[in-house]
Amino acid sequence: MTAVPVPQPRPAAASTAAGSRRSLAAALLLGGVGATVVLLAAGRIWAEGTAAVGGGKVPLDADGGDVTGVPTALAIVGLAALVAVFAVRSGGRLLVSALLAVSGAGAAVAAVLGASDSEALDEKAARTTGDAAAAIDGLTHTVWPYVTAAGGLLILLAGLLALRYGKQWPAMSGRYERDGSPRPRKVRAVDPDRPEDLWRALDHGEDPTREG
């Protein structure tokens, strides 16, 4: 009796599938964590100083939103692009992946540029003192702009992974057949002696006279 050979999984295909899953998980983690870091760090105090008022000093501070709203806006765009990667295919997925990467890069650059900004506090000093020429004294900056930039870099890495491996990732339309058509719905058997079955079939758009 001749033994029937048992088919073995192709090592190359298994390796590709494993690599696709790892890159997908990494992109989701990097993009989600990066956007969260940007949104949180942008709400922290970025700069501090004092303004002279009536012979005294008034402490003032500016958070990331006072300095620049760009990192927050781009983090939101990045989150939307991260989700949209799974809703599109082919060229559309490439464009969305590029948008994800650009959002991260833009957020990082804007945060670094805002790390040495003094205009936000100067404006607060002018409003506080009523002197348009007033400037902030003892200006200091915190680490939060650089934390924001780090979050932007994580989003950028997620975008680069999507650009490199995105074509191997599944799409949201996986519940459909490969040709794009939905799976046929099962037709339940209808008992002609049960009126409730007839009405139920009509409600579902089925022909109650059709034999299963």
C-alpha cells in the first residue's frame, strides 16, 4: 500500500504571513501610542516665565495648545489615517499610509520648533500688564515639547511600516467573498401550516412558496 504524502505548509508563505501580522501589530501599537502621547503632551505646560505688573512679578505659563495647535491636529489626522488604512486598498492604501507618515513627521517638527517659542508667553504678558510692548522675564521651557515630538516620531514609524507592508494587511471588507460580493444568506424552511412562518419570510424578502 502506497502512503499518501501529507502536504506541508510552505515555509515562505508562513514566514510572509507571520511578518505581515507582526508589522500590522507594530503599526497599530506605534500609531496608537504615538497619537496618545502627542495629544497628552500637547496639553502640558511647555513654557514658563514672569511678567512685571505694578512693581511685582506675575507667574505665567503656556501649554502646547497656546504655543501651536499643529501637533494636536496632526495627531488626530494620523489616527484617522491609521484607521483608514484598513478601509482602502491598492493605491488608496498607499496614499493613506503616506498621509499617516507625513502627519507624524509634521507633528514632530512642529513640536521641536515650538520648544523654544516665546511668543505665546509674550502675548500673555501683554494682556496681563496691558502693555503691548511687555515681554516675559525668566523664560524657561519644559521637556513636554520633546515628548510631543517623540510621539510624532512614533506616528511616523507607523506610517513607514504601512508604506512598506500595508499591501499585505487585510482590509475591513474581509466579511465579503473574494470577488467582493456578500455571502448568500441562508433561506430558512417555511412551514405553510404556520402563518407566523409565512409572515416572517415575507418580512425578510423571501418567497414563502419556494421549496427548500
